[in-house]
Amino acid sequence: MIIYRDNLINRLFSSSEFQKFDFSKNVKMKAAVLEKYNQFTVVEKPQPKMSENEVLVKVKFASICGSDQHLYKGDFHPRTKLPFTPGHEFAGVIEKIGKEVSGYNIGEKVAVDPIIWCGECDACKNEHYPACDKLRLIGIDQDGGFAEYVSVPPSMLYKVPENVSHEHAALVEVYGIGFHACNRANVKSGDSIAIYGGGKVGQCLMQAVRTKTDGKMFVIDIVRGRLDIIRNSYPDVRTINAMKEDPVEVIHKETNGHGVDVAFEVVGHAEQIPNRANPLRSCVQSIRGGGVVCVLGLGDEEIPILFKELIWKEAQIIASRVSHGEFSEAIAHLEKGDLKPDALITSVLPVDKIQEAFDMLEKSPDKYLKILLDLSGDAG
């Protein structure tokens, strides 16, 4: 009977029917699911299917982005369909490798670029991928990194050196946005800079800028806690609370009337402040003649500016969206210690406490900047 049973099992394991069976359907993982707006549920769900030209990544940490907060409240409806697992800023280790993939090893640390280009539109044909007509992102247009596993093609992976922690690797995506904006605005050594908006992206941009220029830098916001973080981590950066000071006046006074070389608008949804120009117009007023304004903020409101102010300076307004391979640049600076990721991370929580994390960010923006979700199971 024992011999018969063993032979039966061997024949079953070698059968074509058995080989075609997809066991991943039966392997569960933990995932945070936005089942309805403003409400997450942590569930057990099947691991994602992995094709032979993909890699399965075990997520270690995921970072909550400002876009995630908008998605959470329903601002991305109907683009994002519920139920849904967000998360486009995340990193981990390679768990499994498809047979058609080479150049990677199981256990390697990686950051995942969530951007998916169509490859067919005019922008893509000109290799201007961030301007893709049909640009999509993991964690916004399909399930993302607020789960234990994600399956992606190797083209979306960037290897992370051993001396860069998993926590810091989860910030590579948002650092990449900062470095991309620097490159779009052609920030160079000696440039003076103004950044309107000291939130998550604004501070990552500020840190990226600091790797390129030691010139005078101003960061403007209305949330005191954000400005405190900057003062504590970058004491050479001049912080301006727009509720208390007119940023344009301060910038011109402290640059001897010249203005800055580059001004970034990273506010998006701006609060109207009496006797202050809106952030975009303030950027135009803050630059020198021939300066550059780079816009990253994704507000939905119409923003009035006086183009005469721009024309008189023969200045430029350019836009910056997502990143274009700057993951490598961000990782290199993390490896060298040129960035200060710990200044951005104000809390780390296990994924089971994701609802608490979003409540913290919504209720106390002055206290929390970046909250990381621990999917490794090591968080207390």
C-alpha cells in the first residue's frame, strides 16, 4: 500500500494537469483594503498572480503619500474603483523570480517604481514618459503596496544597497519626484531657491535641492509643525510662515532685492490668505529676471496669475510630474548619506493600524509628515 501511494503521488505531481494548476490562488497575504471611502479593512486575500516575466516582491515598508490621503477621501473617484488596495511608495525584497527574468536574486532589496507608461502616445514615442497620455500607477490605478506582496515586471525595480534601510527605501519614490523636479528646473550649484509648500513632497524636494546647491533657500508653509521639522533638520534653510510674514517681501529683502533663481510651487490645494498672493503668483513674484517657476502642486482649482509679471521678467513656467528614472539618483544619495530621511518619518505603524495612521494624518497635519506602514511584521 505504501509503494502504491508513493507511485500515485509521483504520477500526480508530474502530470500536466498538476503543473498547470495555479497554487498562488490558495496562498494568502495580508492587505489593507479601502472598502469604502474613509474606511480601511485589513484582510487576508490571495497573493497576486505572477507571470514568467515578473518578479514577486515581499513588501517591507510602504509610505503614505498625500495622494493616498486624497484617494482615501474619494477625490480620485471614479479613476480608482473600490474595493481597492492603495500604496505607490513602497520597497521590499525579492521573494520569487519568473523563469524569463534575469539579473536579480531572491532576497535582494528593491524599490519599486509604480509608474506605467503606455509606450504608444506621442510623449512616449519622444521618451517623455511622465507626460504619457495614459499614465497609470500601481497603487492608484491597480492594487498597490499596502499589501504583503506585489507582482511587477523587473523594469520597475531598482536595486537598493545594503546600507540603505528598508524604511528609507520606501521613500525612494517620493525622493525621485523631488529629484525629477530639480532636473526639470535645471537647479545648479549656487542657485537660490524658494519652495512654496513644506509638506511631504515639498520637504523631499528641499532635501533633493540641497544636494545640488548650497545657495540661499526659503521654504514657505502655513503649518507650524512642518516648518519646525525643517528648522530642526536643515537650520540653514529660511522658513517662512505665510500667516505671519509676507513671503515675497521676505525673499526680496533677504536676496537684496534680486529674488531667487528658481521657485517651486508644491502646495496644490491652497488656502487663501488675506493680503497674500496665491502660491503660484507668489512664485512668479519671488524669482529674479530670467528665473524659473516649476509647478508640482496638483490642485483642482483655477489659479489666477498676472502674466505681465512673468513677461516683464522674461521668465519661464514649467511643470513637473512624477519621475523619470530619478530612482537611481535618489538611491545613490541615500547610499552616500546626503539625504535626511529620518527627518521625514514621524511615525511607523504596523499595517493593521492603517486606519489609525490615516486618522492621525487627517486630524494632526502639524504633527505628522510621513507615516510608514510596516508590512514585515516587526512593528510593535
